[in-house]
Amino acid sequence: MKFSASLVLTAALLDGVTGLRTQRKLRVDGDHETIGLALTGGSLTAANIGGAVMRGFQQHKVTIDGEEITAMEAFDYVSALSGGNFPSIMYHYAQNTTSDEILDAGGISDPSLITTEELETIPENSMFHTFVTSIIPSFMAAFAFALLGASFWPTMVYIHFLAPYGIPPNMPMGKEKTTEDHVVPRSEIKSTPVVEFSMTGPANLYPNFIWEQQMYGLAEDVAADFDSIPEADDPAFQALVVELGGLRPGKLLNNSDVLEIAKQNGCRQPVPFFGTPGEIRSQFMACEMTFDPVGNATSEAINFEPFSATPEELSTETDVYSLEKLLGMGTQLVPIMLASLGSALPRDIVDVIEPPIQLDIPTADGVKREVAIADGGYNDGTGIPALVQLKVRKIISVQTITGAYIGDTSSVANPVLSAVTKMTQFFGLVFDPSEFGVSPTNFGVAQKLTNKIFELTNDAESQLVKYANDMFANFQAGNPLVATFKDLNVVDNPFWGTEAGNKVDLTVILMLGVPEKFSSQVPQDVAPPPEGRNFTEYGFFTNEELRLVPNTMSARTATIDLQLPEYNISFSGVSPIPEFALDVKEARMTQILGSWIVKEAWNGLEGPDGESTFGGFNAIFGGESSGFRSEGDYVRAEDPPNSGAGNIQIYTLMYTVAASLFLSLIL
């Protein structure tokens, strides 16, 4: 007797979740200028940072059109990719909870109140507890279900990130549905989640197409002709490049030229998609995508054209477009991890976790094609382009650097270089042909070549120079690293579908090190420095447990013991999935820092000479500030939740037992 994996997965926990609250408050825009929050990618490091900043906005109130709401409720969209999707989806969809509870809004944001006990305690009903809990038990449970035919990665993210918060499995997504057979955002939620993901070729050529063909021709041709790319006609920016050091003069890509080279190479590149509760969209240009054979596998060309579809239109009887599928698509790292570890793993394990997440998409031929979907980081690292394509007027972008300074934090003594280089792709700036080196593990090359969405100058003012000056002044003053690009001119981009004529105010929060105004208030006994060292150096704590805050590491190597003799699987060694868990103290300090940044910059920032470097978050929301919320304002769930991150171990055990039971029945 064989059981449907979807049926098994649904039955395993359906009794453990309660009915969804189905009444969602609609947002009426009117003359409202849309506001979007963009959350960076970068594993659980980015998840924790994104959640920390969301926590800060949840702790503030604004009054808009006479209604007092939290600042989080003032966002129209929350766009994310990769690890940034976890806090966004958990915030929007967690059941049996409130926004205050899931974001731990009642927790402290004052660094002077930090104690050792505070750093060792993360509320179990907040999303943050999930980020310090090992994903390995969830991996083991998902592996067992994958043996039954379930899709491995969506099942794992469901067990770890969704099931503990009362979200039922394998249920169609809905936008404004009022029946209980659809997953919809929690009733108090006003924003729309946007999940960026990438199409990575035909499903039958996955993952080898990614490793052997994707971006190679386009990147190699641009690199070979690099000298012919004109230098940017922006003397102020070129002078900044010289001052920063480490960069050659900036050259300015032309989207039309890149498009022509892409077509000459069969458009073999990742295609940016994004999904919301009611729509899956790609505005990638019409293009014939051609493919070389992979071993004995071949694929006909895909005549791609821009499209928009509903979740129902992309669902099949056996493959429901569910929340776990959307979250799985937006965070799918398996091809990246297998590129590094695949040769060290038994083929029996690779065969279980490797099958792609698939979508059947419409094409210009009038037929649907099965394509493979992977992490949105193949196309973008910030969540910004999707919001620009949606014509959002004001964007707040949370950005971070992950893992780059583990050995030497002195390399960020001046963070302006990091601030600038994170943004150059959006102005079409490139500096050296070595940027286009394609390999199975260098998955972000398309970001550098296809993401020009803004003009470099605005009324002859160099956008990046003003941004760099504001960031440097904030650094000198010990402020949070927050600055705004004002009235950016959007350009036509055939890869993302952005349109010239629109304007964007883009505010960047760069999470890199700890601002001096924050660290100077932290009691020294909670982060004692090593003997002979200062409390902070180069903008980071010197305490060994906290030295990487907020740029912590989450992808630590883990080992597993997987024994399934019925399937001839016997493996003990390095797990194909890293530990994916933050250290508690680092995570908690980062959460406090993120919310402090919002509070510190709420009414604006000034540099050391008293000049304005940031106009303030309150001004972005365009309403009357009601300020920081008092403790009595926070709303907890009316009933004690039957879910929460503290129950992850229980849920993974339930799934493992259920999978084992059904495996025993079919063998």
C-alpha cells in the first residue's frame, strides 16, 4: 500500500493547528504613496537582522489619516529573498499569535538595560527563537518524507519555520479568501509579502544547467569586451572610487547592450520571479532560451514571455501552490550546497534531496513548461528590484554583510566601501572583469550584469557620492548607518521589467558592526573584552562571544547519522544541510541593536558637524508620529498559543514518527 506524501504530511499535524483567522483588513491607498520594506538575503543571519529591524518598527506608532497604527502596519509591501523571507513570511502568516508577540515588541531596545540574563533569553513564542534552533532535526524528518515522495526543501522549511506557528500544510494560498481551505495572512496584517525567487532552466536539466551553462556565455562575453565599456561620466563618483581604494574606475553598463549579448547566448541566465499571496509574476523580456544537452538529457527551447498567474493557475492536483512551496522556492539553497558537498555525499542521499522545486509556467507557444526554481539570490541580494517593478515610491532596504570579516574585522574600519559596493549594481556600475567569474558556487553573477534599475546622476548630482558622504558622516558621529537616495530616476530594465519615468526614495539601513552610540551604552560586564583589548575595535565588540554582532554566522558544519537499511542508506558524516542556527547571545544582541537603530534614527540623524544625514523614519511614513510605544500598548495572544518556536522539537519528533510509521507500512 502506498500513501500520498502530501496526504501523510497533512495528516501528521493538521490536528495540531487551529482554524485560520480569515478576515483580513484591506488597505485603501487613495492618494497614499506606497511604502515597501526590503529584506536582504544571507541565511539566518539575514533572517535575524530583518526580524530585528521589523521589531523596531513594530515598537513605534504613527498616525495616518487619523488612525494610529504601528509603523509595521504602514508598510504596503515587505519584499525579501533567501533568508530574509523567513521573518517576512512568519510575521505575515503565523497563527495563534499577534504581531507584537511574534516580533517580541515588548522586549528591550535600550542598550543600557542589557544584562547577561537578557542576552541568554529569547522568548519562545517569538520568531527569533527559531533562528537559534538547529535545523538538523527538521532535515532528518523532511528526508524521511522525501522518501515518500514529498518535495524535500519545502517540507523542511515547513516543519521548521511554519508548523510550529499553527500554519496548516499543503493548503492553497489565498489573497482575500474567506473560507478555511486557503492559507491567508493573519487578520491584523496590512502589508503584502513579496517573495523573490529565480527560474533556473528546464526542470529536467536541473541542477547541471545551473552549474555548467547558466550565465557562462553572457558573463564571459562581457568580461572579454570589458575594455569597450565606457567609464561612468560622473567625475565626483570616480574621485570617490580613488579615495575609497581597492576599485578601478567605474564603468557603466547599458541594459540594451547586455540584453543583446544575453540573446546571442540563448538567454541562459536565471530569470527573476516573485510571488505574493495572489500572484506569481515575471516581467523578464520575451526571449528564446536555448539549452545544451546535460548527459543524455535534452530540452527544447523555452519561448519565454512576461506573465502573471494566480496560485490556482500554477497548481496541479498533485502539486499545490502552497505557502511552504512559495517559501521553499524563495530559499532553495540545495543546488548551491550540493555544488560544494555533493561529491562527498552518497548518491542515495543526493537523489532524495536534489529533485527540483518545479513550476509549470505559460510560454509564448501557448504550452506550459516545467521549470526549476531556486533561491532568489541568483538574481538579487536585496529585495529592492521587485518593489521597483511594483512601482513602490518609498523603499526602506535592510542590508547586511555576512561572513566576510570573520578573521579580521579591521577590514571594515571605514564601512563606506561596503555601503557603496552593495549598491553599485543598481546603477549599472562594474569595476573589473574578475567580477564576472562564473562557477557552481558563485551564484550572484547575474546581479552584477542585469540589475541596473536607476540612473547614476539626478539633476547632475552624483547619487552614490551623496550617499557615501552621509554614511561616512554617520559613521564618524557614531550613528546607525542609515541614509537615503532621494528621487532616484528609474530606468527601463528588460530583465526585471522596471519602467523609466518612475521615481523612488530609497533608504538603506546597513547592518555592519555596532555604532559607537550603541556600544557606549552597553554595560561592559555583559561583553567583557579580552585582556589588553578595548571594548570595541574597528566598530565590533572584541568579546569572543559577541565579536561578529550583527554579522553573525549561521551556516556551521553539522554531522548526521542517517541509517535507513530498507533503502540501503547508511551514512555518518558531514550533513548536506548546515546547522543553520545562530548563537543565542549574538542573536539577542543583534535583535536589540536592530530595534535600537529604528528608535535612534526615528526623527533623523546628524553628522559630527550638525548637518542632516538622514531625515528620519517618521518623515518617510508621512504621518504624525505617535512615537515609541509604551509597555501597556503591546498585545499578546488572547489564549496561550499551542504553537511557537519552543515546540519545534516536538513537531519534528511528530513528523519523524509519522514518516517512520508510513515507511514501515509501505515496505
